[in-house]
Amino acid sequence: MWMNSYRIKIAAAITSFLIISNSCGYLHPETKPGMERSEYVRGPESAKMIVFIHGLFGDGKSTWRNDHSKTYWPDMIVKDQDFNGYDVYVVNYVTPFISRTSTIEEVATQTLQQLEDEDIFRRYKQIYFITHSMGGLIAKRILVKLNRPATTEQLQRVKAVLYFSAPAQGAEIAEIGQWISLNPQLKDMRPADLNSFLQSLENDWQNLLGDRDRNEPNERFPKSFCAYETQSTLGIMIVNRVYAATRCDINPYPIPLNHIEIVKPSSQQDDPYRWSKARILETASSVPEIDDKNGYIIKGQVIDQFKNEYVRNASVKLKQAQQHMFCCTGDDGEFIISNVPKPSQLYYTIAAYVNETEVYTGTVTFEGPEIIIRKNIIIIRKL
């Protein structure tokens, strides 16, 4: 009796695996020539980049497209004014349902080489990864490969990676799928308790973030953000919170969608889009503005706390670097000091002057890692 019950469960699981793959539009024995080509959706022209990496049996088009609204996530970013100044790049790689192909390690090696050949890690000052499912493992492996002395500068340009239902601890359905398909990527995603590839990858990721946390505050990148599905896909939970567990910089975010729909927003108001947008923009706001020639840029405003008004025609200077001065704030009290070298002690003493009289002295600290003057405001003390 128990044997028949076991066989029924296995048959049901296999059937579900086949149906899920087919419902995604992924049940293709072979990948059409050219489908695996990575491409820019916008760029190269800016200093910031968002990179999309799809998952198992997916591709750079169908994974991110909502079939009902016909919206395509990379295009939505291009049309979003808040993302002006961000280029968009979609990674594509071969992940057939039936035939043999590259392992996750090989896909990561290939993708990293392609990104380097496109000069992504040198052209862009800020890089953000949006990943789905196995794409998160590929991105994680890429970043781990960059975590070595020769490529530390490249790694520092990656400011955040967003994981949508990435199976950091594997997936039960991959255990079943490996008996149906010759695709070795399924074997790489078996549950982590008996999967040395995922165990090693997770250990390396933990080491990367440990190294990051020992850096100075202005060098603590990349950030890690995680979201996971809370609804089943045709009755199967593919990557729930348990299997998505990895180290994230904030609590993992539950999204009431299934494994397929979680990366197919129909509008900019959909939860996956809003959550990822907030994470990218809040990270970008903490990144230092670097002058292409010499160093940091300090921005701020000078206000009089007693009159509650902006101070015009004030001079601002850094006491340890008197050659960097901005004379005369504008009507709104704003000032900019450019070409500021990194201080040896992570802070500068800054002063504001009105009619050559010093009215305020304080410190400018490197916080996460932009030079921040108490939320870009200098308070003028009463003379």
C-alpha cells in the first residue's frame, strides 16, 4: 500500500514538473540560435547600470514579460523617469529543458566574461543586479569570483543584488527534475543538505559579505536584498522562504505571487517593481558621488536655525583641505565642493563663513559611503 502511495506521489510530482515547465513556455528541447544573446535595452551611455539575469528554463524575454499586460520589466525601467541615468542590460544564456548544457558554474564563468568583455565593470560606477531563481545563483557566483584582490575594484562597483526566489538552499522540484532532464543545472540545485555546490557557494557568499563588513563604511558594497514567493505554482511551492534562505541586509520580503509571476509586474505599482525600485534607489542615495578626476563631491545647504531661512552668499570650506572651497551659496543656500580627496580619518572639519566670520564648525563624515553633512544641512549658529 505504501509503495503504491509513494509511486503516486512521485508520478504527481513529475507531472507537475512537466506542467509547470510547459506553462512557463519553457518546454523547448532546444534553444533557438540567437536566443541566448545578451543585450542592452538602453545604453551604453550612463554611469549606472541595471542587469537582469533570468533563471532555469527561462530567457531574457519571456521571464520578465507579463503575458496579460504585455509589459516587459526592462522596458518599464527605461520608461520610469526615476531611473533616468540608468542603462539596462539583459543577460541571456542557454538553459534547455531536455538536452545537456552548461552547469551553473560554467554559465557564471561565461556571463562574467561577457560582462567584462562589454567593459561593464569599468564603464559603470554603479551596477545593480535583478535576478530570478537560478539567476540569483549565477549572480552570486559572479560576485564571489570578483572577491579577490585583483578584482576588488570591480566588485565595489556592484552596489546591490536583488534576489527574487533564488534557491540558495536548493529546491525539491530540482531533485525530481534531474531524473527527467539532461540539463545539469537541475542537479546543481538539489537541496543543499546533500549538495556540495550550493554549500560551497553559500560559504563563499558569507565570506564575501564578511569581507565587505570589515571594510570602511564607504566601501560596504554590494548590498544583498531578498524576496520570495508565498503562493504555489500549480500546487507546487518551488522556492519558499526556507529554500530562499541566505544572508540579506534586511529581512527577506514575502511577495504573494507564485514562482513565475514574481518577476512579471504588470505596472510600476506592482509589488515586485515597487520593492526593487525602492531598494535600488535607496542604495544609490548612499553611494558617494565621485568626481571623475580627483575624488568626492560634497553637497549641502546652509540654513539659519533661528530665522529658519537659507543663508545666501556664505562661504564653505574644508579645514583640512583649504584648497577646496566654494564661495557664495545660492538663493536656496546650496553649495558644492568638488574634487575632495578621501580623508585619512574618514571625516573632515567643515566651516561656514558669512562676511569672513566663521558661523559654524562641524565634521563631515563618510557614511555609507557618501560624505554626508547631517542629511546635507549645515546649521548656522547665532553669532
